[in-house]
Amino acid sequence: MWRRWIEILNIEFYWWKKDIIRRFRLDTPACISGILLLSSAIILLVILGNGAAKIFRDFVPWISGRQIGEVYWQSISFGIKAALTFMIFSGSLIAFIFFKIIGRR
């Protein structure tokens, strides 16, 4: 009985997915790049917020000695994460604009 319900739910979810993809045209290049743009923007905001919180936590109480190295490597890793995410964000923004312009022709 459970197996039958699971099969019915799998069929329903399959058609829901097809209907959503068809209704919102999620299979076009513009929508795929838009989804990538939105997700990379959210990830970039999380990384920037996390970096600002770390900087505030580390520099408000004065640090010295061993903690200086930790703060240094945290700032290096923050810079790398933020730069890579910003490059993905910028590339997906350019691709989104490009696909939107090409799609209107």
C-alpha cells in the first residue's frame, strides 16, 4: 500500500515539475542564467555579511599575538571567496542581459 502511494506521489511530482518548467519557461538560457544570477547574489550577500561580522568580532576587542595570524588567514579566505563569488555573479549578470537581448529578436 505504501509503495502504491509513493508511486502515485512520484508521478504527481514529475508532472508538477514539468508544468512549472513549462509555465515559467525555466528551460530557456535566460531563465537558467537568471536562476544562477539570483543564487550567486544571495551567496555573495551571505559571504559579505559573514565577512563584515568576522571583521567586527576580530577588530573590536584588540587582538595580539597568535590571533593576528588567524585574522590574516580569515581575511585572505574572505577575499578569495568574495572575489570568486563576485566573478560568478558578474558573469551570470552579463549572460542574463545577453540572453534577454538575444531572446527578444
